[in-house]
Amino acid sequence: MPRRILLTALIICLFDAPLLAADMPVTPYAGQQARTIKALSDDDIAALSKGEGMGMAKAAELNGYPGPVHVLALAEQLRLTETQQREVTAIFNRMRSAAKPLGGELIAHEQTLDQLFAKGEITPDRLTAETAAVGDLQGRLRSVHLVAHLETRAVLNPDQVARYEQLRGYGEPKTPAQHHHHG
């Protein structure tokens, strides 16, 4: 009797599998073929154009190096002094001024790469050149955002950094015992 149940279950699965597959998209990219630049969503293009971080500084953000945008948004809760607010605003402005043109260049190279494929004009040399340019720009853009986090932390005191982490939801504030290392 157990074999009969197993065989029945197997037959049901075989008949249902094509129906389940019909409901699933062919690939996670389905629908993206209509994008202006296939590798970038409209949100990506907008963020790059505005000089936004797009998660490029997570290594800093999640390791205790606050970002200038979020520090300014939390200025009151962090009890920033006027001097600190001016310094973080200057860091933010430098970051944005450096990031916007790099974002624009990155968009242009992604567009060129997309068009070369779309027109069937891609060659190994062009592919190498465009992807190298994209990689270089991504690295430079990420560095701009990471440097801003580094500079912002230097403006804040340890209590403000701890409060920032708490406000951003990265964990509970550290107790004095967690700051000391015992030999």
C-alpha cells in the first residue's frame, strides 16, 4: 500500500510541475529588456545622477562610520554642535560634488556598453575598454562615499557614534564594559 501512495504522489507531481512552471517568470530579468540602459533601473540612474550612495558605503556604515546624510538627518538626536553641523554639511557637499559627475560618467559608459550590444557592434576590445571604465568609475565612486563616512566619524565624539548606531537600528548602545579589553 505505501508504494501505491508514493506512486500516486509522484504522478500528481509530474502533472502539476508544468502548471507551476507556467506561473513562474522565465528569468529574474524578465521585463527589464525594456529599460533604457539594461544594467541600470530608473531608480539606479536617478540615484547616480544625484550622487547618492546606493549602499556603496556599507563597509563603513555598518562598522561604526556614520554617513553625512544620515548624521545631518539625525542632527538633533545626536546633539550636533553648530561647528559639527557645518563640518558634516561641508563633507556632504564635497561628497555630492565628487559623486555626481562620477555617477554621470558611469551612466554614460553603461549606456555605451548597452548600445554596443543592442546594435551588434560589440568587439572584445570595446568590451574590455567599457567594462574597465565602469569598474574604475564604480571604485572611484565607492571611495568618494567611503571617505565621506571616514571624515564624518572624525567630526563626531564616541557617544554620538554610539547613539547614531542605536538610532539607525544597528544594535544596542555599548556599555562601558564592552569598550574595555581584558588581558
